Amino acid sequence: MYLFKRYKLKDYKFSLVALVTLISILGVLVVGSANQSLQGRQAFGVVVGLIIMVIVSLIDYQWVLNLYWILYIVNILLLVAVLLFGVEVNGAQRWLNLGFTRFQPSDLTKIITILFYAKFLMDREHKINQKKTIIQAIALMVPTLILIYKEPNLSNTICLALLFCIIMYLGGLSYRFIGTVLAIILPVAIIFLSIVVQPNQKLLRGYQQDRILAWLEPEKYATETAYQQLNSVMAIGSGQLTGKGLNNNTTTSVKNGNFLSEPETDFIFAIIGEELGFVGCCIVILLLLLIVIECILIGQKAKDTGGRLICGGVAALIGTQSFINVSVATMIFPNTGISLPFISYGLTSVVCFFIGIGLVLNVGLQPNKYQ
């Protein structure tokens, strides 16, 4: 098995490259409108991401999958390093200071999780419904979830947990088992929600409980915890059909009125809604949907289970994270900070998503199962 193989140019999925490039350019424009001083860094991140994507796309994914235990250990060490030596920002310790930039390991964790379980389940594809395999898979996921939750980073913990569940489903988990789990989880989730809204509960931190309460009763917390989400919904609505235009200077703008903190990251969709309107929101969602569909289509033609799970995992990650981000911006979900793929400001996030796309492109370059 070789690191690099000879591929045919006609097999390269230029349609997927075009989609991620287009949405990334749109992201650079929107980030620049939200915070002009960050536009250059975002553009630099996109260029670096595209270069890394091309390099990764030429590396045999099967060679990468054989390193799955090394990747798993590296991931755990990075997450431990964050808790020991990480930089604290706004009460959260999620970044490692590399000198020239800050690196958020939890973004890379998502890609490593996809790779690890793609190989783990490929080696056990006929045993996935055995109790031993399921217990092993969950036990290996728990340390990662705990370390990220301790940062604290509840949003990425939830995103990773959902990603794990989807990969297990794609790996061949039986519907009977899934039905049993749902029958247990749904009542537990209701009980959990009823407990965490009570005074003096110990399950969540104070600010996390406040966000849930603000989501349930936004009018009561309109000037406090629900302030950003209410302003986000107002901004999206104010854009109407075509928006106020990028880099607008209107005094009624939510961005210019400083009604959103860090609009270039968690609430970037509010900027899209305000400045590009309903049309802009639909274009962004459509581009993300097309990227997800393209990843799924490539995965369907993968020559083995590992390739199929890589494509399905990257599609699930982009789809899940996009859904959470948009849901927070539109107040469908409680406020929880997570980036919008390829659009939100953040070099680590952008580059990691490009790595994921590079892996999908390599799966597409391999001879498929119908050849």
C-alpha cells in the first residue's frame, strides 16, 4: 500500500471543489463585512485550506486509515494538552497557542473521529451488532467527549456525539438496536431537561442553564441571556428578500449597532440574513446541502466500507454542524457556540473542513466498487 497512487484527472470531483471554493469565498466576504480586520486572515485560511485539500486528496485514504490508532492517541494527547496548557478565552480553555496562531484541537477531533471509526467499523463490519463491538466503540468515544466537555465545549461535545451515532448507523447498526436506544434516550432527555431548569441543579454550569431557560422563555431574558439570539432573529428578518448589502453602514444594522458579540463566528448566519436577505440565506443553505449530497454520492461508489464511512462521516459533520449553527441563529435551538462550515471565521475550523473534503476527493479518485 502506497502513500501516493497514480490517479486519473477525469476521476477528480471538480464539482465538489467548485462548491467548497464558492462557499468559502462567500465566507470571506461575509466575515469581512462582519469584521473587516479579520478578512485577510480568513482569506489566508481559505488559501491554505485549498492547498492542504489538494495534497490530502492525493494521499491514499487506506494508508491514512492504517494509522487510526496513532491518530486516536494523538487526538487524546492534544485534548489533554488543551486542559493543561490551553489558552483561556471568555471562560473557555479550548485553544493551544502555537505562537503564530491559535489552534483548536476539537475541530481536528471531528476529522480524526471519522477516520478512526471508518477503520474501526471496516475491520468489524460483520460484528457491528455484537454487544462487544458496540461497547468497545462507545468506550473509545467516551474519553474524547469528556475531555471536550471539560474545556468546557458543550456544543462540540453534542456535535461529536451526534457524529458518532450517525457513523455507527452508517456502519450497519441494526434498526432494532437503534429503536431500543431511542426508546431509552427520549424519556431520559425529557427527564434531563426537566431537571436542568430547576434551581440549584448540578448537571450543568450556570451559564448553560441560563441559555436553556432563555430559549424556553426568551421574553423573560430579553435583556440578558436571550439578547443575542433575539437580535439575531431580528437581523435575519430585517434583511427581508435581498438584504441591506454587504459592508452596509446603516445605523439600524444589528452589526453596526454592536448587538451581537463576535458576529463573524457563531452568529455569522445573522449577518448573512441581514446583508444578503432571504435569497442569501437560501443560497448558503443550498450550497451546504449540495456539498453534503456530493459527499454522499461519492461515498455510495466507494470501493470499501472505510471509504463509504469517510464520505458519510464528512457529510454528516457538515450537515449536523450547519443545522446546529443555523438553528441557534434562528432560535430553534438554545444558544450554543459552533461555527458554520466554510463560512464562520476561524483558521482551524476552515482548514479542518478542507481536510475532510480532501479525504472525500481521494475516495472518489479510487476505483469504485462497480469497476
